[in-house]
Amino acid sequence: MSKALPSYNVTIRIALPFDPRGTATLVKEFADFGAIVTGVDMVESDEDTLLTDITAKVDDIAHAEQIAAKLETLDGAQVHGIHDSTVQAHIGGKIEIALKRPLRTRQDLGRIYTPGVARISEIIAKDPEQARKLTVKRNTVAVVSDGSAVLGLGNVGPKAAMPVMEGKAALFKKFGDVDGWPICLDTTDTEEIISVVKAIAPGFGGINLEDISAPRCFEIERRLRAELDIPVFHDDQHGTAVVVLAALINALKVVDKKIEDIRIVVSGVGAAGNAIIRLLKGQGAQDIIGVGRNGALGPFRQEEGEDRNWLAQNTNPRGQEGTLKDVLRDADVFIGVSAGNILTGKDIATMAKDPIVFALANPIPEVDPIEAAEYAAIVATGRSDYPNQINNVLAFPGIFRGMLDVKATEVTDRMLVVAARAIADTVLPEQLNANFIIPGVFHPTAAKDVARAIRDEFKNSTAESM
């Protein structure tokens, strides 16, 4: 059996004839199938029957169904059902609207709605900027997707993307106290998406684009940034790039290398890979090779799409051609934002001394982290069950918190850099080591530190422009 993923916790309710060793038999059946039993709860028990709930970690729902089918073969046993805790956590959605002011009396109603609300509308009509103060625009972000590139799932469409966008909104609230709202659009037309987002923008203080496939995502973000007066942030691009830069800053300290001296290979040149390469180049990285399905990008050939071709013409200074494994040889850093199981530990062994490996494909990394650790000085993944989880939740809540606080009208490259440095700095020098280059997602001050860095950057840039 494969290793159980943290999200698959199930409870199987089963009735069987009374036997003093009945529950022990059930636990053994689970263990024989590779499941990890985490709870045994007796629902009912009498002289004839035991009704028991067994809670366990399993590989996936198919794994749970296999266990249930085996339990049904026990003499006199009957499975009543499989309770999937992940499904239960999503019933009815994960977010809701709540009132910030009491609404209990006629006086409350008169202030919050008619007739008092008319005065607020008049104020905003005279000075539209007051909307940022007197409406939810002050603290609300639209989480916009068309469901065309959902992490690990691909093009699942807008309805299937809703649980993911709801989850994003929940993270906004938990870590940044930002009110995010999922907006899933039933179109993949670039112009239509741009038009719809522009139309709803008056009600939001920022736009977070999510899970929109490349290359359309580049044009959508570019146009919206140019045409809106609120920040537009594509988390798949810039959130990922910020956290990768933060992790790399600290990883280079551990191995005592400088970014301008190292050779970096990035597997995957879609939204995330593109943004990572651009941000690292802006921080002094000089030798980066992007690798797509057809091998290394470089100035030796034209690529389809403006953004992909920019990478080809502005990276790979040595003009190295070949497959991912070819160009990985003697590289100092591997960053994977592509597909699982495309490398082995032996491939990592061909890299330079003290290599750094960020295998971020989810849920299956580009290389098995345990194999990679045999040869790499530092290994990071996007998963929560290995050290050094590179997770966007370290970036986007704090970035938007800071931008909303200063009423920012755009996201700048400098904001992304200061956010990355703020994340890196949460790992104190005495804590920094190969297994701790990036704070955990529940770090108590990470989002606040990022928000503070954004506010300080905004103040500094405003002062410089005066």
C-alpha cells in the first residue's frame, strides 16, 4: 500500500455478532490492509451485537471501500457506511457571511439599512474613494478562477473549483483576517474573464486570480493590472515565487552559496515556473535553465507564446540543450513545479556539491524526498508530511493584508521581494538548518511579518516618489 495522505481520514461503522475479541479482530483487519487505526468507538453493545465505529487513515476512498468489502466477509458482519471526514468538512461550504454590527432593533435597522444607508451612498457618490472606508471593499478580496488548472486535478471546471476557492477564502480569513469570496466563472474566454472581473471590481479591495491555465493567465493578469485601480495578484505565479525565494534565501545560507554564483534548473515553465524564474533573475540569479516537455529552453529556439519565449531568450546563458536529466548535471539548485516521479535519487547525485532540491509537485513530488535526501544537502516539498513545506499560505494572506491596510492600487515586484525576505527572516539564525529553512504554515507571526513588510515598503516607495 502507498503512504496514507493526511486528508483521507475515514470512519467505517460496522455491526458484527458479539465477541469479546470483536474490536481487536476489526483493528487487525484494518492493519492487514495497510490502514492506520486512530480511534475505536463503541456505538452500541448488547448480548447479540457490537456496533463499532473504526476511524483510520487510508490511502484514498477506494482503499476504504476495499477494507469495507473485506469486513463484509467476516461471519455475520454488516458495514453500515463509510464516513469521509473530508467530505463532511465541506458540507454546506466552508465560509459564511456574518454581521459585524448588531441588528436587533428598529434603530439598528435604520442605521444599517433604510433610511440611514442613503446618507452613506451619497457620501460615496461624491467621493468614490470613501468606498474603501465605508463598505466591505476595505477588507474584501475576490478569489477568481475558471477551474481550468486546479492544482493536481487540471481542468475540472468552475463548479468543481468552488471547494478549492472556498478553502482559499478560509485561509485568507484565518491567516490574514481578510474576507475572501470565491468567484468561479463559467467561461475560459480571456476577454470575457477580464470583462467580468472588471465589472465586479468596485466591490473588492483586491483580486486574487487562481487556477487559471497558462498562457491565458499571463494575459488576464497583465490586462487587469493595467486596467484596475486595485491590486491584482495571481497566486499560482507570484505566491509560489515569493515562498520559493524565501526558502532559497535561507537554503543558500545553510550551504554557504550566493545566488549570483549558482546554477538553477526549473522544471515546469507554466505560471509558477515563469514567475519563479523572473523573480530569481531579479534577485541576481544569472544561470537559470527552464525545462518544459520538449527539454531545456534557451536562445537556440523560439517558443510559442510571448511569456514562454521571453524565458527562452533571457535564460540559459550557456545555451545548454537536452532533457531535464541532461541539464540537471552539475546544477546547484533544482526547483520542480511540474509533475511527479520524473527524477530519481541517482539523478540528484549528478548535481553539484551540496545540492538544493525543491520538489514541489503535489501530491507526488518530482523526486521521492527520501531518495533525494540521500544526495541533497536540503530537500523541500509542497507536502505537509516532510520537512520544509513550501506553501503559498505563508505569502498571500500577509501580502493582501498589507496591501489592503495601505489601500494599495497595485502589486509591485519590490513588494514580492520584501514579502519573501520577511518570510525568510521568521526563521531565526540559531534555528536555521537543513530541515528548517522555511517557517511552518501555522507560524504565529509569519503573516503579520509579511503584512508589516508590505506596509513599510509602501510607505518607503511613497516617500521616495514625493
